[in-house]
Amino acid sequence: PEGLIVAPSLLAADFARIGEQAREVERDADWLHVDVMDYHFVPNLTLGLPVVRSLLPATTLPLDCHLMIADPRRWAVDYAEAGATNVSFHAEACDDPVALAKDLRAAGARAGLAIDRDTPVEPYLPLLENFDTLLIMTIKAGFGGQEFLPHLLDKVRTARRHAKAGHLKLRIEVDGGIADDTIAAAAEAGADAFVAGTAVFGADDPAEAVRRLRRTAQG
Ligand code: DX5
Ligand code: ZN
């Protein structure tokens, strides 16, 4: 879809009823963000393919799978083949991101490159023409509920400038600490897709939280 994307992160949902929580935001959200963690790339464990497979028929929302896993070349294509719309993997965990992007696209998904807090964006700029999404962490990957790090928006600015100059059709997605008081700055920096976990599923009314985030991002 054109315009801004709001992607609630299920990491902040109640895992005993994720289908229900997905339906709560179905009408207002654009993507459903699914954080896959493996205890290796990050010191946390969430869910994997079996849960993604169960979730797919339980929601009309496109799944935005964010793989925080070691060795994405071994696993990422499985998520594409299962039916995930977007599959993002971390640059820090992959020695040939372009090859994996091509494999993901061949499997019918949109390819996303994710960069963690301490990874500069500049080395990856020449690769971006092979990707649909650049996911820029605005925290250190691994846990929800952390404080937004505003200096990381410099990476968003750099990437947006590069994408504009090269006429790339690139989504720039920010992930971590996105809430009512941070989303406008991220949008101003050039992000056009916004992941929000705590701000959505920590709210009394997740659907209203999504609508409010969108309004605030639109300015
Ligand atoms: C953390 C995940 C995020 C997480 C963000 O590594 O990638 O998607 O859910 O959570 P909040 O929005 O609470 O910072
Ligand atoms: Zn994420």
C-alpha cells in the first residue's frame, strides 16, 4: 500500500491468544510484525515457522517477519515459502545479503535488510536496490519496551537521501521504542513504516493506538 505503514509487533501481545490480538488490529494496521528470535543472534527466544504457519490463515494482515536469527540463509526462505509477505533478516548475520534477497524474491516475498543499533548504514547503501525494505533498529534488537534512541534516525536520513537520489522504491522501517512521542521524528527523518509493540498491545485499546500512531506520523 502507498502512504505510511503501521505494523503492530506481536512481541508485546499475549502469546496465548495471538490470533485474537491480531484481529484486534486487523482493520487499522497495515502489516503484522512478527519477531523471530533464536537465543543465538539475540539473547531471547520467541517463535518460529509453526506459529507463523498457524497465524497466516488466522489474519488478513500481511505478515512482516523480522528474523533475528543466526544463519538466515538457512531459514529465511522457509518463511517466504510459508506465505510471509515481507521477510527481513539481519545484515550482521549474513555474509551475502544480496543472494538471500534474490532467493526471497524468487520465493514470492518482499526482501528486507535489517540493521541493528551498532551497525552503520553506509556499507549497505549500494545493496539497497536489491531490497524492498530497510529495517533500521531504533533500539538494540532483542527485547520490546526499550527506550527509543533518537540518534539512530541519522541512519534513516542517510538511507532516505540515498533512496531518493537513486529513485529506489524502498520502504524504510523503524523498529524499537516507536510511540506517540517518537513516531513524528522518525517520519520526519524519512521512515515510512513503523513497528510498534508496547505502544499498541500495551494500550487499553490497540486499534485506537494504531489509529493514533498513524495520525501522529502523518503530522
Ligand atoms: C525487538 C523487536 C521489536 C519490538 C519492539 O528486537 O524487533 O519489533 O517488538 O517493541 P517496542 O515497540 O515495545 O519497542
Ligand atoms: Zn522487530
